[in-house]
Amino acid sequence: MRKFIASLDIGSSLIKLIVGEIVKNKINILACVETPSRGIKKGYVINGESATEAFKEVFTKCEDILGIPIRKVIATIPSTYAECFLSSGTIGIEDEDRVIKNKDIVKAMQKCVYNKIMDNKELVTVLPTSFKVNDEIVNNPLNMIAEKLTMKAIVVTVPKKNIEGISTCLKNVGVDLVDVVISPLGDYYEHKNKELNKQIGAVVNIGEETTTVSIFNRGILTNLEVIDIGGDAITNDLAYVYKISHEDAKYLKEHLALAHTRLAQPNESLSFTDKHGENVKINQYDASEIVMGRLTEIINLAKKQINLLTKKEISYIIFTGGVTESQDFDILLEELLGNMGIIGNVEEIGARNNKYGTAVGLIKYYNSRLKLRNVEFSIFNIEEQEELGGTEKRINISDNSILGKLFGYFFDN
């Protein structure tokens, strides 16, 4: 079975949906769409009807590209009040050959959480940190011979309310929520490499209304916090100072202002009509000064939060989110953090913008969980794949669509 995974990143500004195919541990992006968030605030559903319409819109856009409905998805949920705690579980190896298989690792994961999650909490993930086969610590116990297996793991939970609204809205549009993920896991998996997996560091995602700071110890999420400030604070600053609309302020931020004043030009400007009906001309240097001031505050708050979340020395701080696409953000980052600050650029063709980092990373994260469990999964089952090119297919797919080209060759006969 070919492996197709769809991820939904639910933000306060945009809802992003990506469908990718996993080929040799790499993602081929088949569709990458977005729609303005409605009925969503800080990742929570505050208006079910509006949110359902927004979800319906983004899935329709995706279906128009692919030519086939998306009925299964993994989705981000708010990281607010997420908890990470260390746990362990020990199981006996029951098979006669005493060889540890994937199912034994899954059982050990289940043992780590058994009777350890409160009724008002929902399990997000179990992240193994170490294994012990009999009395020997090993990196990978798979296929080893043992009487017992012990796993230590970080267990991540969130309040049930973080999930309920999203689950209901997706159900209303006929989409099955197969798994939920907090954004830091997607952020890390999008940018991780062998070096980062050996180090202790932080990932900072500057969203529209919040900034999420998370700590990773050798690739394992150990702590996180959500700060109630994001890119929209910059827009509000510009709107307040120049007395222009929020919409005009956002345009000013995205099309003229820079993240640092070093290269800002006083002779470049844009004109707007303020709230008093008067024309106001805003130059790049002045606008950049406002943007730089607020970004400096956000970065310093993130740095302070990192110091509160871990007392260990960190080797890197990765910044992601749409705000990091701001021109000269790298100059500001170097000035404030030196070589430790890194912009985590998204490099997958079809999603080359940092606002898609979480959604792409979710697919990579979920694929890693499937491999750990030795589970086959795809949003399109075998029957649907066969129907795509068959003369009696129930799903109508255009010959010009991406999936039509992908499957037509194999199934047209």
C-alpha cells in the first residue's frame, strides 16, 4: 500500500491542510492549501458553526486540486496546558521465541500510561527515551531475545477541551480525526537532523496570537509553554501608531516593513487613509522600527521562557512560523541570540514557506509513529486506489488531477 497522509494545522489566522505521499522516508507534497480561520481563537473552537464552515472550505479546496475527497486527517490541537511527564512500563515477552517485536514495544508504551492519566486529560503521545532488555540498556530492542522489556518514556497529555471542539467540527464535515498532535512535535520533526538529535535545544513557533516555546532533549520533547503574544501584536502596534485599519496595518507589515532597521529605507513608503479620513504616508524605516521593537520583545520573552523551562545548557534555538519569513528577521535573530538562533526553513517543494512548517512536520512525525508500531496507514485505502482508475469507480477524479496522473498509469487497464 502506498502511504498518503493528510495533516491539518489549525491556527488563529489560517487553517492549513497538506496532503503528502511518503516515498523512501521523504515527503512528496500533493496538495497544500489554506483558508482564513473563522470561529477559531488560539487554536480553540469558539464558534462551532463558523469553524465548521472554515474546515469545509479548506477541504473543498484540497479536493478540487486532488480530485478526490479527504476523509482522514491528523490535526494540531492547542498546546496550552499541555503536560510532559516521565513514566516507565515493564512487560514480559510472551512469544515462545522470546524475540521482541513491534507489538511488544507498543505494549510497553501502553504500560507507561496505564492508570497514569487523569480523567480530564487526553493522551497525545508517548515518546520513548530508553529501553532495558532484561537488565541491559539498549537503544533499539527490536528483534532482541529477552524475558522482559522495560521502557522509559515522556508522556504528553492535554486537557480534553483542547480536542473536543475540533473533533466535533471535523465530524460535521465528514472527516475522521485519526490522531491529534501538538504543534511543537511537528515543528521539531520538520527541522530535525542527526546533529539536533544529539543535542539539547529549543523550538520557538511565533504564531498569530501565541508563541509556543518547547524544549527538546536529544529529540525528545521534555517541556513547553505557550506565551500569549504573537505576530498579530505587531499588526496592532502599526494600526495604533498610525491610526489605520487592522487590514491596512497587516498589509504594511507584510509588504513594506522589515524585521530590522539596518537596511530599512526612509525614502520607501506606502500611503493609507487613517481612521479620521486623512492620508498618512508611512516610510519603511519608521514602520520597521515598530516591527523590530515588538519582535525584539517576543524573542526576549521566548529566551526568558527557555531559561524557566530548563536549567540545562542548550545548543540551538529554532524559530519557525510565518513571522520568520519577514525580511531581515535573520539580522535581528543574530543580533539578539548570535549563532544560537536558527530560522527553520521549510524546503519541501509545494510548501516552501515557514507558515507550513508545522503541517509538513506533522506528516513526518506521524510517519515515524507508524514505523515504530509497524503499522500500515494511508488516507486512501486499497479499494479507493483501485477505484481511482477503474471504469466503475465511485469517486470521480479528473484525468488532469495530480492523483489521476499518479494512479491512471497503474489502473487504467
